[in-house]
Amino acid sequence: MEPPQESAAGGRKRRRRGGARNRRKLSSSSQQAPPFPEAAPPPPSSPPSKRRRKDGTGQATATPKRGSTSSLLDKMRARLSGGHFRMLNEKLYTCSGQDAFDYFKNDPTLFDVYHTGYQEQMSHWPEQPVNVIINWLKSHNTSWTVADFGCGNAAVAKNVKNKVFSIDLVSDDPSVIACDMAHTPLDQSSVDVAIFCLSLMGTNYPSYLEEANRVLKPGGWLVIAEVRSRLDPNNGGADPEKFSKAIIQLGFSLVSKDMKNKMFILFYFRKKEKSKVAKSIDWPQLKACIYKRR
């Protein structure tokens, strides 16, 4: 007996079902294992590492930022400038006027360095003695002729209407007379006011005052502003009474003394009409104003 034959339709159905199952297997296997692996995502970017340099011990140190480097350089320049100023300042206080004149004449740029440092130091003072003197001059006769010994930047001449002879060791201004202050080219009895604003610096400072006495007219004014510590006997300075007495023996009378400022003392002397200079004057030694090294 022959086995029953399947109909063509039934065979086709079974083949289609089998094909569908095969297609599903292929489809699922293709989803699970792609024929070509996908590229791995790039790792997260990390910030660029700071460049490091080795210090003197061989250890790596972070390279400073540009801004901090600039600030550091500025501080170093300021420190070097301050050190140079202190050296020049000490030089002026511990040598004669002629030695100081020769020193700066050989290298005038050093005088600029000194005055830059001087202005920086003075910027910390609550009041400037030169401004007090300028205001005093403005309150008096504008026809007076003035000699400003140790004029610096010639602030007096720039701020009053008086005729002013500005005198200092070095001149980069045609209006400033460069000379040793003990020997000026001014005529005898030719000025009404002589000013020393923080400028009695040389070891021979009495000769500056003798020169001021020479060029002052009888009845003329001698105005002196001096650092307070230089005239503090409790701190190694000179006695202000002895200082005044020596100038009186030079032929002056003390009109007034202003000691209210904590940084400086002001003296206002007037030359006697018939002055007689003492044969021997006991000049006190003024303490050198030397800034502390940092």
C-alpha cells in the first residue's frame, strides 16, 4: 500500500514555515553579533597637563602663570630699585658735598635713580614739608628772591610766583643750577629767602648754611625742614636746641619752630641786620638718615 501523498499546498506551507523560522534565527543572530565591530567611543578628553620645570633640587615645579610672572618681576625690580636708592641715600649722608657732586657728575643717571626712590619714600608721608614751605611763601611777598638749596624736582620754583634759584648736585633742567651747595654762583646778599628742605645731607652741612648766610640779604629768611629722627637726642640724633643755637651763632635769630608733624621739624630763622658770626661754632653732628635694609 503506497503511503499517502501530501498535497502540494501542504508542502508549500511547511516550507514557508521552516523558511520563516530560519529567517527569524538569522535575524536574531544578526542583532546579537554584528558582522563588523563598531568603533569604540573616544575616551573623555582630559585637561592639558601643566608644564613643569625642575628647581635647583631636581624636583618638578609648576610653571608660573604669565600674570604671576609679571607681578614677580615687578616686585623684583622694585626691590632692586629700593636697594639702589638706599645705597645712594647712605652715600649722600656720609660724604662731603664736593664728593657727592663729583660722584653724580660722573654718572648723572644715578641722580635720577635716587630721586625716583626719594619720591617713592615721600609718598608714604602724610604731609610733604615742601608743600608747607610753598604755602608759607605764597602767604608772603611774591617779590622776594628765593634760593632753594637741594631743590630736587624744583617743586618750589614750579609752584610760586617768586624768582627762584633752584640749586642741586645734578641738573637735567636748564633752570636748575648744578653745583656743590657750599659754593654756589649766587652773588653776596642777593636773595631774600634760603630754603633747605631735607637737604642738609653732607658731612659738611655747616658749610651749606654758611653759604646761605653769604647770599642772604640782611633781614632775609632761612627756612629749614629736617627729618625728625635726625634731631631726636633720645634716638641718637642731635639736640634741636643745640642745632638752633649754632645757627643763631652764625648770625640769625630763631623766629619760630614747628614740631607738630611726626615726620619732620620746620625752623624759621631770620638773618640779623647787623650779624656777627661767632669765631667758633659748636655744630652738632646730625644723624644720618639711613633706611633699614629689607
